[in-house]
Amino acid sequence: MPTANGSPPAPAISLTDVSKRYGDVHAVRGLSFTVEPGRTIGLLGPNGAGKSTTLDMLLGLVRPDAGEVRLFGQRPADAIRSGRVGAMLQTGGMMPEVRVRDVVRLAHKLARHPLPVDEIMRQADIEDIARHRVDKLSGGQRQRLRFALAIVEDPELIVLDEPTAGMDVAARNRFWQTMRAQTRAGRTLLFATHYMEEADSAADRILVMHEGRLLADSTPAEMKARAGLRRIAFTAPGAGPAALESLPGVLDAHVHGDSVVLRSADSDATVRALVLEGTSFRDLEITGMGLEQAYLSLTGEHAPPREKEPVR
């Protein structure tokens, strides 16, 4: 929506040619991207890609050596001070013997413009654990409490670093149901994750970092299409992996009893060769590869000469 004076709103996030070094380690190199309000962004990359350093600079915890970081057109410290930004990080402890509701009450008292305590508890889906002690919480419950602390001041932008680490499948699904409610309310989410399936299902845009650089910026569907790989599955009694791997387009073949799964860069050529060679098969299925395979294909491509990577 336009601002009061009719001009378009400032991006929720704007990084312009941002770089950061730690001694000889070049953690982030000339990083630039913008995020418009109301988007859900997944930040992907292997360990040492610079994701944590990028989040630290977004939140004003680390100053860039070069470039500019802005949140809603403001310096990170100013945007955070005004309550427009909330964060859920991996680091930072909580008082172990205090009950969940008392932790939220304390954060509420310390905030300048907080939501009502009951509203924070409802939005974070922690009403059922309100009387639990922090040191008795499961991993998923602890993360939900961290999220509650991130939204105390009803922020417009929420930054999440590996938010579902340590959660089981049910807890992750419940957490992302909560996150979808946040995006429906108009909040902007930026989350770093190693779980490809949640990036695929939750993000409307994917940023991939590699060796401190932005390697890709696309939707999950575009990223999967870019990989250009197909999964070909069928039943073929007596099929041998060596013969299957020699078919055109096939990158690898897996045979389990009569079941065959091929990974192909040219599914048309692969299936055509199967037919022309007289291979007896049935139950043919051809599907696009998932985000994880696309990500591995992308990050496995040649990158510029490497410098020592940070463990971040």
C-alpha cells in the first residue's frame, strides 16, 4: 500500500553491496537484495555460506564493513527500537525455572508498545503450556516460546534463524501453521533453514547463498525448473544398473528388486531409448525433482576461487 504521501512503501529489507570480513575470512561478499513487505523468504545455503552473518547484520548485531543495510528505509537499530522488527535466533538462553506465561509477562513489561499478553500467547500457540516451566519444555515448545518473544511488539518483519531445528515432524507442521497465520496478517518473514521441504512449502521466494554470495533468487518452482532434472520410476524385472546408467540423459540409476528409479537430465531421450532398446517395463512415472535436488545441483556448480569459510 502507498504511504500517507502517496509514495510506495520502503522495502521491508534492503541490502546494497554488503560485505563482511572476520580477519582473513570473507563471510559475505557484495550481497544485494530487497524484500517487499508481506513476503515470505527462505534463506538457504550450506554451512559457511554466510547466512548467519547476513542475519546478524540485518538485526544490527554486526556492522558491515561495506555497503548499506536498511529495514523499512531505516537503520536496523532504529527499526528494531521502534518495534517494527522481531527476531527468533538460535542463540540466547531463557530463565530455566520460570513459567512460560511469566516469561511472556516480563517481555511484555520491558517492551515499549506490546501486544496484550493473552494475544501474544494466542498468536504463538502457547496457551496450552502457559504454566509449564521453561526447563521442562520440549524442543518444539521452546521454539514456540522464542517465537512469542519475537512478536511481543507486533512487528512488521520477523527474522527466523533455523526456527524448527530440533522439532519433530508434527511440531514443525504446527509451527508453520502458526507462521502462515502471521503472513495472512500481513507480516514479512525471512527465515534461514536446512529443511528443503519447509522452504518449498512455506516460502514464496528463495534466496540461496554460497561462499558469501547470492547464488540464486527465485521462486521454489523456478528453482526446481532451473535444475532441469526428472525422476523416472518404473517396474522392470531383471534390469541392471550398468545398462540403465548408459541410457542417454541418465545421471544415476537405483534398482531395488524390480523397482527402478532413474535421475535424468533429458527424460524424453531416456524413455525413448528404453522403448527402442526393447526394455520391458511398466508403471512408468516421470516427475520433476524436488527443491533439495535442485539446491544440490545449484550449489554443486562451479563457484569462484574459494577463501577460507567461516563456521557460522
